[in-house]
Amino acid sequence: MRYSSMVSARKRDPTSWYLEGYIDVGRSSWRTIIQSLPIVIGRSDEADLQLRSRKVSHRHAELYLDDGLRVRDLDSTNGTFVNGRRVRTRRRLSAGDVIRFGDIQLRLASYAAPLSTGTKTLSTDELTEFIGEQSEDFLTLLETRAIQPLFQPVFDTRTLAIGGYELLCRGKLEGFETSPTELFFIAERLGRQVELSRLCREIGFAAAEPLIGDALLFVNSHPSEIADSDGFLESLSRLRARAPGLRLVAEIHEAAMTDLTRMNDIRSALRELDIGLAFDDFGTGQSRLQALADVAPDYVKFDISFVRHLHLATERRRMLVRRLVSMCRSMEIVPIAEGIETADELEACVDSGFDRAQGHLVAEALSVERIPELKTRLADGEFLVALGHQPS
């Protein structure tokens, strides 16, 4: 997130307005003061308040003064919502309103005395208060199973043919429509992250059964589940029993790979269940190169940090990516590039040896109902031509 200085010509509101919420980077909670208005919120480097999410448009929305504080949507792709209702033109705001830009949900707050002059991470007390206000909604979401399963395609980098889907989920409780990051942030603070993770897999699995066919289904896990590997494996065993022929792959985050003995035990159990293993977000922390050799996953998903602007990277960095991909392939591990957004990134990934990838260039995470439309679009070959490829 970036908050730029405001020009003096902008209006200053005597009320001390703040936006509070979560950002993906570091999974941290923060508060930023709105020093002067108007401000543009978006993903662009030129935005006054920059939110680093692929579901936030480059110029997503604007906060401005007009008989009070108001928000207007700037024709964003994924919409601006206030208290769960989409902003069609503009909307007046009040303290306590929950504003969602794409998949990032923030709370508008005001305080009698200024608390800061910029952006800060919330203190433990402030964070506890913030989470407490959302905990009731979160517990209702769990009780009512208000989870929307979504599926992001894993595609062939040369033909764009879909070979699998990653199962994701978001909250769909009215007024509490939350992204996976927000959901798990709150769940972790309430100690309910394992329960949420299993619920997402169960609901998503049920939705996927009529969809998948011969495609792979990648299902996520929370690092906390690996500490209770028996419970994790039992939950996967129940899914396997429901669909014995489904090509299932369990994703384990790099942060959970601290005990290679435990990981080998999990690997053996997954083989008995005929479930593949993928290392997720490879390269975000320690690269765990030893785990590649000792545990031998079937798939490695390279973190978006390897892919973003790869075509503009130095030759040394591109050489590193090529060698890591080559190393995986030599060990019969399938490397997958995550987060591809542009045709240039796709081309750079092909040059680096990736033959599978996922990212918004082809599709964001979609509901089951939207998958046939995507398949039709990819099958007609026009999208390949638009990317400079010739359909086979």
C-alpha cells in the first residue's frame, strides 16, 4: 500500500477520517489517515491510496467531499461496495461503514483527536477491537456455511487449455462479503482457521464434482493443519471417499514445511489416498530446496514474486528462474507459474520452461457457473491469437 502526499489545492475535512483494514502484503492490519480530499484509490502507481491486489482496478474509486464524505466508483471491474451494497454512482459515507474495493475490505473510522499523520500498523489493543467487531459476523458465516467456492484455472502456457483448477473460497454472508485473505486473517485471530479451511474444502469439493471431469483439482490447506496431520489427512480421506476417481492434489504452503519427517509421513499417506502433493508459494520464505529432494512433491507452484514483470527482470534473475524450473523438471516435479497477468509475463514464463500456469491473464477465480463460458472462449482460438499465438 502507498499513500502519496496531497496537493494543497485539495479540500481539508475538519473530521479526522481514517481507513482501517487488512492488506495482503505481510497479512498485516493498518490504519491510514485521509489527510485531504479528493483521493483516488486503486492499483496504479499514480493512485493516491494504492492497494496491491489484482482485483482492485488501476483507478478503482474516489473519496471526495460534497456535503459530507462520499465515495464514487470509477467504473472498476470488481466494484465498490459499502456495507455489502454495490455503489452504482456515488454514496455518502459515515463512520463505521465497511467499504470494499474489489477484494479488499476496509472500515471507515473517525476520531475526535488525530491519531497519526500517516500510515501505521494497528496496536494489539486496536486490532483486538477491530476483530471483535467482525467476529460475530464471522461466527455466523461458519454456522450458516456462507462460503462461495471459486475455481481458478491452471492452464497450458502454450495452448491455454485448462488442465486443472485451484479451489478458493470467499465469504458470502450479506454485509460480510470477504476475500480469502480477510477470512483467514479473522479466523486466525479467533483460533478457527483449521475449521474454516476444512469447511472451504468440503463446500468447494461438492461444487466441483460435476465440473472437473478429467481435470486436476488443487485444494488448499492452512499451515496450522499440518501440525495436526492426522486431522488433515482424515479430512482428505473423506473427500477421496466421495469421489474415488477425481484427480486430487493437496497444496501445502511453504511456511508449513519445517519438519521434513512429518512432511514425508504426509507424503506417504497422500500416496495411499491417490492424492498428489503440491508445494504452494514456493520461494516466499526459505526456498526449502531440501524438501524438493527429500519429500518429492508432484507439483511446485512458484510464487508470484518470481513471475511479476519477469520479462523486465535482469538476465541473472531470469537465469535463476530457468534453473529452478529445470531442476524441478529433472526431478519429475511439474513447475507451475502463479499470478500471470500479461502476455509478456506469459512469454517470459514459456521461455523459462514453465508449461503450466495460472493467473488473471486467462481467468480470475470463477464460480462454477462461469466455467463453461471460459472454456468456450478459450476453445475458439481468438484469445490465443490476441496474445500473439497461433492456435494448433
